[in-house]
Amino acid sequence: MRVVLLAVLLVLAGGCVEREIQLRSTPSGADAYIDAERVGATPCSVPFDFYGTREVELRKEGYQVVREFARVSPPVYERFPLDFFSEVVLPLRLKDVQVFEYTLEPLPPGEEGEELYERAKEFRERAEAEEEG
């Protein structure tokens, strides 16, 4: 009976792993997206449940868009069979923080404002002309 009670207490006092992705950029203040969902402005922290590959996108006016597939890898204590102990048995709170840092590149000269709009308009007109002809 004591063994069963001890086992139940161990499970109830079991561990927990908190997972967090931190996105940072230079310059800061970029709109951050993970898997096409806006998560805030850099620097920002986002909790997550599962490891794997995530699509990260950063956007800031006057800078080129950064789009990358980031690999979120589990630490050793989150790999089978150790994950059972870190998640259920050990009475500890563990925190896994995955940090991704990016440098945003300014748009090349002439890629802003009116000139960019004119190029887009020109491209649209050419595409429409090709559809008609």
C-alpha cells in the first residue's frame, strides 16, 4: 500500500517543462510571425508545446523581409526515454528557451515609396496585357 501511495505522490508532484521561443532582431521592433501567425514585435517570447521546424518571418518598414525555417530542437532531457522523467517523475520545473536572432537588412536605394509603387503598377499592366493578348 505504501508503494502505491508513494507512486501516486510522485506522479502528482511530477515535473514540468516550460518551452519558450525568443525572437530578437537588429533593429528591434519588427513584426514577428511564427507559422504565419503574428506573435508580437521583437524582442518577443512565445510559449510552444512541440519541437520541430517553424516558419519565422520578420517585417519592418524600410527593411527586407526575413523568412526562415527555424529548427526548434529538443534538449537532451526532452528526448526519449528521458522525457518521461522530466515531464512526469522529477519534481522540478525545467525551462527550455530557444533563442533566434536576426539582422534586418535595409531595402536597397530606390526600393521605397513611389518608385516601388510605379514598378508594381508597370508589372500589373504588363500581366494584364499578356492575359488579353
